[in-house]
Amino acid sequence: MIIVKIAADTQQEREIEIVNEKGTWDSGSYHLFSAIFLKEDKPTPEPHDINSSKFLGEVIIDKAKGYWEYKGDKLNLDEQKQIANFILDYQAPDGVY
């Protein structure tokens, strides 16, 4: 899981939590959620539940082909591209598995 700030230069700036159930940053499916902070009064009991109101959709990544596909309707095209490009370019730091 990682939190990314997207659209940082617009009023629509938001923070997105990217979750890959395999724990790898390779090709596969990534679930997207509105970032959850401790300051919230009532955090969602299951923060990674796709039935949660915080679920923003799923992005499918094929790093070998440089291909991505968004499944959802809560992110605009620019936000989708920012998230997909982040995942496609991401390299985990040394020592992180």
C-alpha cells in the first residue's frame, strides 16, 4: 500500500491509497481508495473493502506492455493517467518486499 497525491496543482487535489493484494509492484490489479487519515472520527472498519464508499475503482497494469486500464467511474482521465503512470514507473526501494 502506498498513498499518492494526485492533481497537486489543481483545486481537485486528493490523496489516493493504492493497494495491491499481492504486495508486489508488478503487473496486476490495483485497488484505489480515498486515503484514510487518523483525524477522521469513524474510520472504515475494513479500509480495503471494495464495497466501501472510499473505493474509487481498480486499475489493471501490464508493465511489460506499458498498458493500463481503469475500471470505475470516480476518477477523471487525468487522475487515472497520473495513477497508472506512477504504478508503471514505480520501483520499490531496496530491501522492501
